[in-house]
Amino acid sequence: MRILGSLIVLAWLIVSSLLTTGCSSVQLAYNSADFFIERYADDYLGLENPQMQQWSPLLETALKRHRTEELPYLASFFAQAAQAVGAGLTEAKVDCLLDQFETLYRRHFRLASITAAPLLASLTPAQVDALAKTFAEEHEEDAAKATVEAAARRARKRAERYVDNLRWWIGDLSSEQRGLVREITRRIPDTAPAWYAYRQSQREALLALLREGASAAAIEQFLISWLVEFTDLPPTLNDAQPALRQAFTDLLLRLQPTLSKSQQEHFIGRLEGLQRDFMRLQPNPRLAPLLCSRPG
């Protein structure tokens, strides 16, 4: 998945940086997205000038489409999240927000897949071989982190990541709040070994397509099946999703009563700030309807 996250800000910006950067940083990153993506794609894939010249208009079209079609949904999501936090979170509200987030994820990675496929289809055999070498090196790094002996370290780092992310959302955490994070994150299944193995198998399947000279349409369908529809997700990872979702829900619901007034205001301010950012970035600002099947 890293290659798409590196190539397409549509997915990378939302899934990664939105959770850890300030609002002005989001606007700055978004407005320089085309330059950032092109440079990263060139570094990662070793592109030739004709390949970049052919792909740049497709990237520009995708970014324009994202600005007009996807930003209204993002603005709406953060507006609803701010309202839910202000009124008080309930399990139904958290379920609704998580449903909406999953919908946003799928929309973004579908657009990312559509945009990346033509570039991947243009790779030469030498570039595919270089990409295979990069994948192999990254898999070796993953394997070193996925040992049974490293399980305790992964759990500790997972808790640290949650604390760091929460610090951006609500400000400094109390010792009670940090303990709560550690308690709940311990319940999250350790899927790192299964995840690394799955990602490697999907990368190998992608490389096989590239070596066969598959069309952009075939590559696009593979990426959508992998990253959007999760068609071949192994049972270990599929079964872990409800536990991960429940742990996140419990964290929000148990954390809420512990928030100080300043933390509550900080949290709402972050959400409202992101809403404003995604409104300002739109050519014709609007909030798109994000519906939830569950009453909230």
C-alpha cells in the first residue's frame, strides 16, 4: 500500500497527515500536492521524463476531481464529528462516524488506484525489477519487526502512537488518560506478522501483473480489489477488524468523561479547524451529505 500512499495525496494526506498535522499544514501540503507526488513518484519508481509528462495531466485531473468531489465529504465528516463531540459521544454516534470514515477511506483509495494504475502500467522491465528489489528490501525490514520476540515492543509502540496522536487532538494527556490508552491498546490484536505477509503477497501479485505487461485497466481493478474491496484479505486480518473497531470505540467513550474543559475545547477546535480547511480548499464550498445507517 505504501506505493499508492506515496504517489497519491488523495489517500496519503487523509489517512496519514490529517491525523498528526496542524490545519495550516494540511492546506500547505494540499496546495503543493502535485509537486510532492511527482517528486516522490520519481524517486520511488525512477521515472523517465516521457513517463512523467504523460502522467502529470492525469494526476492534475485527479487532484481537481478530489478538490470538487471529495473535499465536501471531508468537510462534512469533520463538521459532524465536532458536533458529536460537543453534544457528547455515544456508541451509536461513534459507530456512525466510523462507518463514514470507512466510506471516505474507500472513496479515496478508489481514486488513488484509478490515478496510479496508468503510471504503473507504463513502467519498463528494468523499472519493475528495481521496484521488486525495493519491495524485497522493505519486506526484509518488515520481517525483522514481525518476530514473536518483538511482540511486546510492537504493543508498546502502538500505545505510544495512540498517545502521540491523541496529544495532537486533545492536548497533553494526564497519567490516568495515558494509562487508559495503554489498557485499551493491549486488547488490540497483534496483526503485524499477518499484515506484513499479506502485503508481500499482494505486492508479488502486482509485480506479476506488471511483468506480464498488464493493461492500466487490469492493474486498476487489481488495486481496487486489494485496497478498496479487500477481496483477498486473509481470515486472520478480517477477523481482527471488529476487535480493532471496538477498541477504538471504547477508547473514545471512556476517554470522553476524563477530558478537562480545555481538552474538550481543544478537541472540538481541531475538528472545526479541519472542517474550515476543507471548506476553504474547495472551489465552490459545500458540505456533502454523509449518511449513516445507524441512528445516532
